[in-house]
Amino acid sequence: MCLIITLIMLVLSIQNLMEGYYNIGILQLVIALGFAFMLWRNIQITRCERSGNCSGCTLPEWLTKWFKKEEK
């Protein structure tokens, strides 16, 4: 899902920036980068969980606490 949204927002951003709509183009670029960051984070967490060695493969603690899953 993150990959699809990232690609769509990136394409829309490039189109709007080329047409001269800088405000909406920059907003879409920020959204695309946000989803790309979430995708990268999910890949890193999955690698960490599969290997069992979570010492250096995840993001800093101050950054990951913003995007933690709620545990039930």
C-alpha cells in the first residue's frame, strides 16, 4: 500500500511541479517522501524481526516512538 501511494504521489508531484503548480507539487512530494519513509521503516523492522538481531538495523529510538504499533 505504501509503495502504491508513494508512486502515485510522486508522479502527481512531478506533473504539478512541471506545470508550475509549486504549492500542491511540494505538498504531494512531502506526502510521497513520508510514505517512502514508512515503507523503508517497515522493511527495516521486518528484516530485524526475521534475523532476530535488532541491535543496529532499526531506526533511532526517538524516531521510532512516533510510529509504534499499538500493542493489544
